[in-house]
Amino acid sequence: MPADRLPPRFPTFVNVEDERRHRKQRLAAALRLFGQFGFDEGLAGHITVRDPERPDHFWVNPLGMGFKFIRVKDLILVNHRGEVVVGDWPVNAAAFAIHSQVHAARPDVVAAAHAHSVYGKAWSSLRRPLDPLTQDSCAFYGDHAVFDDYTGVVLDPEEGKRLAHALGAHKALILSNHGLLTVGQTSVDEAAWWFITMERTCQAQLLAEAAGTPVLIDPEQAKKTAPQVGPPMAGWRAFQPLYEWIVSIQPDLLEE
């Protein structure tokens, strides 16, 4: 690391305006990264973060705007009734139905991410939890669940409640025949990183099972590794190089 740079530190804020700006910047960056990694699929997919002043409101990407183009100034603020209170674009009804219930059920959660990524979709059709095949997969060992039902596009908040119930206290949920959902207790950074690495974990397991019969990590070793690679701050730290990279190549995302 060059001498003029310091390791990233988890931020502290002197006022709510600075914290809101930071959360929105990280949200816009996470959406750009999702676009860069090919997690976009038409109108599907959304990442949310609580407003630091009004915790029953969340910032989210607007319906119909591609991940690859979103800037800080494009984000919309949605209240607990699904009304857009800041911004000119509409909210994705599925985003509200899912995220409003996750945020309501999990007051410890700052952010949530859901998208229709290719490997997540493929793995979700198996309706199985991920196995501890790799060190990275141990981040989800005992910390993810499967919502083993599919009833169409999630537009009813009552269905969102069922998803939130299935998520429980975990960091991630596999939505059968649908995709992945991850949450962050510390930040947007964490929620986004768990999604990125969970998508790659799905890819790794699909490849391994296509090639042969994978050998699982011993349960005791997986249990030991999980708190090393899976705590909230590990997710936050893992996201920092990605944030630095996407801002360096797409600085317009920070436009307010």
C-alpha cells in the first residue's frame, strides 16, 4: 500500500446528514457493482439502506433505472407505507413488499440486498442450503436459510413477512426458484459483500457438483471457520477494495 494511504476504518459521523450521505454513496456504489458483475435482470433487483434519522424509511434504487447508471442523486426514499417521499421515480413494488418487512422484522439490520443473479437463481431451484465446500462458503455455515416455497412475484407485504420469518436471525436467505437475499447489520457494504460472495459460492458449488462429488469441510472445521470469515465487520472490510475500485472507474456515481 502506498505510503500516503491508510487502511480503511469503519466510519463515525458528527451529524446525521453526513451519515445519510455516506449510506447513499455506499448504496449507489453497491448498485453499480451489481451492474458491473451482471446481477441486473431487467427491472428486477434492489438494495436498501435505512435512513439514519427515520429508521422506518429506507433508500432504494428506483424502478426502471438500470444498476449501471445509478447515482447518489437518483436514489429514492420510501416510507413504511410504500410512498416515495424523496425522489421523482416510482418504487419497485416487490422491493417494498420484501424490504419493508425485512427491515421491520430485523431492527438490527441496516441494509438488505436482493437480485436475480444467474448462479443464485440456478442454485435456488435446488431448494437446498449451501454446503461448506470452501473457506469462503463457511461465512454462511449455520447462518443462512431456505425459503422453500414459490408463489410468484412478491407484491404482497404478507408474503414479505413470510420471507422475513424464513430469514430469521441469519445473514442470508435462498428464495426458492427466485434468487438470493442478504442483509447487513453494520452497513450497505456488508449486505452487498455477502450477496457478492454468496453468488460466487453458489457458482463454486454448482461447478464442483457438475465436475464430480465434492468433499465437504468437516463440520467442526466449518463451525470454527465461520466466525473467522463471517462476522459483520468481515463483510464490511471485504467490500472496501470494491468500493475504491468502482469509484475510481465510475466517479459519476457520487453525483448528488
